Amino acid sequence: MTKSIRKQKDIENRRNEILDAVERIYEKGFFDSVTMDDIAKEAEFTKQTLYAYFKGKDEIMASIYVRAANRINSMIKTKLDEKAGMTGYEKLDLMRIVFTEIAISKPFYTKMMSIYQLKDLREFKDLGIYDEILAKNANLTNYMTDCILRGKQDGSIALTVDAQSGVLFLKALILGTVSMVVYNEQYIRQELGLSPFESLKTIFEFSMRAFTAK
């Protein structure tokens, strides 16, 4: 391993340690009022060390969003590898399964997705991860488009479904559903008698019928 590669790996490890600390803070229930001092304390670094790896709290939070996207991509890939010969619809439906599982196992990621999907991407230009965020969003769009086109070819998705319209629908569905579950959990529990998991599962299952070939 060359010196430059070793240095880059050390930087990546430190950044991950800081992001791990942020996740631990969230799990303790102290996320909304967290400060850089809190993160430094949890990570057992000085605040100056934090600023050596991140420009500030905004970049740390955005990096959690990127981490969430990586986790989702990894989970989808794993499920694709587990089952060969999936139809386009089945591949598309993997997103419902993965987003639901994420909501259960990593609720913090769900919260980050709801926050950063609503942001103007131009806000990320000064954070150093702007291109990476654009790439993650493009990957998801390409995956959805490929699934819809494949499904129309194999007969699992209705021929009347327009790929671009389908992608827009799915992105709005994900954004709206995740945001509702994150910010209206109390209402959902009290008025509808559903847990966040049950809400996601119900909405996604109902909405996916729009793609099914009759």
C-alpha cells in the first residue's frame, strides 16, 4: 500500500468514526439539538479534529445521507444477487422491501432521506460531496428506469406505463411516504392505528399496483 493510499484510507476511517458517533447520538434520542461539541465528545475527538475532516455539521449530516444511499444500494444489490432471473416488476418492488427494512433497522437513515430529498441540491455545492450526491440520485433514477423498461419487455409491468412518469411517481412516493412517517408518526399511530413500518408497507404495496400488468 502506497503512502497516499494509506493516508486516504486513514482519512476515510476517521470520517466513518465521526459518522458512527452521530448515529450513536441519534440512537440515544439527542439528535435534534446535537452540536459539534456533542459529536466531538461522542467520537472522542477534539472539535478541531472534526473540522479537519468535515467543514461543519451540514457536511456531516449530508454525509449521513450519502451513507444511507450507499446502504440502500448495497441492500438492493444483495437481494438481486440472492435471486436470479427477477422480472422488472420484482426488481422494482425491491425498493419497497429495502426502504421498509431501512425504516425498521435504521430509522435515522429514513429521517436523513426525508430531510435531504427536500433540499435544493445547490446547497451541497460547497460541501465537497455535491458530485457524489448527484451520482447517488442518478443511480436511483437509472435503476428505476431500467426496471420499468425491463418489466414492459417481460410482461410484468403494463405497456401503458411511461418510464419517465413512472420514475417521477416513485420518487414522489418515496419522498412523500418517508416524510409523512417521519414527521407525522404520532398522527399515524393515533388516528390510523398504524406503526411507521405498517404505514410504509401499506402505502408502498398499494402504490406498486399502478405498475402491475393486468
